[in-house]
Amino acid sequence: MSKNVFDLIIVGSGPAGSILAYLLSQSGLSVCVADRRSFNGGNPAFTKACGGLLAPDAQRALARLSFSLPADILASPQIFAVKTIDLETGLHRYYQRCYLNMNREKFDAYLASLSDKTAVKYYGRCVHSITYDKLYRVTLSDGTILESRMLVGADGAASVTAKALGLCPEVKKYVCIQQLFEAPEDQQLYSAVFDRRLTDYSGWTFVKDGVSYVGAAFSPDCRAHKKLDRMIEDLEAYGYRFGKPIRREGAMLNRPLRPIVAPVSRDGSAALIGEAAGFVSPSSAEGISFAVNSAVAAYQSLKSCGDFSGYAAASAEIRRKLFLKNFKLPFMYNRFLRTAVLKSGISAIDPLRSRE
């Protein structure tokens, strides 16, 4: 067998792809992982407009795998509350949250390292094309050709694999843009920002190791950067202070619109996991828990069926949870319901001293 022929190729080594590669370490399958990012640092393709917050659902998903994380993955400060702001109405409330503030680059690199000894890795090379004729053929940007009898797309919101397989989920697409600033020492807030005049999704502010991040999910058009500029100006008028600008980062985001069908090929030889499959919360955009759980579902199908013919059943709970998330949307994104919730103070905390 040629050294470039495998049982399974995983396109993408974010949390979904890396967890699947890790779970398959003892499977006896030959596994290859391809990703456009380099985990050796210094690769601009690595940066991603992501909050880098490990939500309770994601912690639970990792706990099921008996995972622990190295301390150097965590960022400062750790977070106990979120300040929810509606810039359109001027209302705000504080809510307790149990997130872990972490360095997303280090988190992804750690997960990817878990299968270094058992999977062949092709990093820093984009997937140029994917074709299928008895074997999947993945051609990388440097001309390298990889072949396999099975294929997994874990390549995020702009998934090349989903398009090649004809399995694109029904989603609304956004572009996430965030501006990085030097952080004032006395301003350490994590905020969720709403402003219907700028986006029908949400924005955020947070601090990691002396750097302030301010961003939002916008419709993918030429006005997105101007909208972020407007949001920053409005936050400054609201009392937020930001230091010297550092840089901007961007990423695509998929927001599922309807109950998602199982993203698997008819013959069970290929499947999508993580955000490539549309597995991301439509309310909070949290995706790590869905990435981990969908990787587990793909692994369970491979283990029990030898392919992905059991993936629909294994991912049923994930898809049910996404469906239920839609019932939360009106209370977050309908102006009148959100105003009513903020005015009511339901589940909010009343801080004795706010740290602006």
C-alpha cells in the first residue's frame, strides 16, 4: 500500500477532527489528518475570531472522555459573570457563568498533539480538491495526493469537504470579526453585546492575558468592518475603554436554520462533524461541545459498523439538542422579549461592585 493511502482521511484538525483522531488511536485504522494551519506557530492561518471560552457543555463533553487540560492553556482572568448589554436600549444585566477562559491556539494545538504518534499529519497545506472513485482522493495545495476509503470533513464553517460531498448543512452564514487592543488593567469584563441595528446575532468583549478582544458576528458583506467600528464607538460611549489597537481577526460562522439531517454519505463512507456539519449552537455560537460530541458519534459508528452507516443514530441526540436550542432564540434576539427579560432581572445577579 502506498504511504499516501489510508483507511480514513480527516480534513481539519480543530477540536472535532483532533478528538476523532485521538479516539481512533487504538482502532487499528490508518488515519491521516490534513489542515491548512501549522501548529508550530507563526502561521497567520491559525488566528480565529473565537471567544476561546470553554462552556459547561464543552467541559462536560471532555469530562466524558476523562480529559484534563494543561494549566498553560488557561488565560487570565478567569470569568464568573457576563455583562449582557443591549446597546439599542441601554439596558444591561449581569449573569453568573462558569466558563473557562483559555488560549484557543494552545487548546487546539494540545488536542492535535494527542494523536501525533498514531496519525499521519499534513499541516500548513490547504485542500485544493476532493474527488471520489472507489477511493477518496484529496489533493493538497502543494500537489500532495492523499487517498482513502473513508473521509471525514471537520474543516469548519467554510468546509471544502461539505461542498465536495454535497452535504452542505442548511445554515445562515456570518463573518466574525474581532479587534484586539492592549487591555486597561482595571477593565476585565466579559460582555455579551446586542444591537439589532448592527447585527441580528451578537457581539462580545473579553480579556485574555492583557489583551482586549471586541468582536461580533455580522452578515458577510463589505460593511462588516464598519459595523464593528460602530460597535466599538458605542461601547466606548457606554463607558468601555480600550488601549492601543493590535490587529483584527476574522472567521466564518454557520448558524443552523432548521433541524439538521445526519451529514453522512449514502454509502456510509463519509461524514461531517463539528461546524462543517452545522453543529454549533444557534443561540450562543458555542461549538466546542458539539465538535467533541459529534467526533464521539463518528467514532461510535466506526467502532460498531466499520463505517459511518450508524452515524445518523449516534448523532441523534446532538441534532435534538440543536433543535431545542431554537426555542431559546426569541428571548435573546427578539428585541421586545429581550427587553422584557433584561427588565425583569430573572436569573440575573446584582453585583455589589462592578469592575468596569
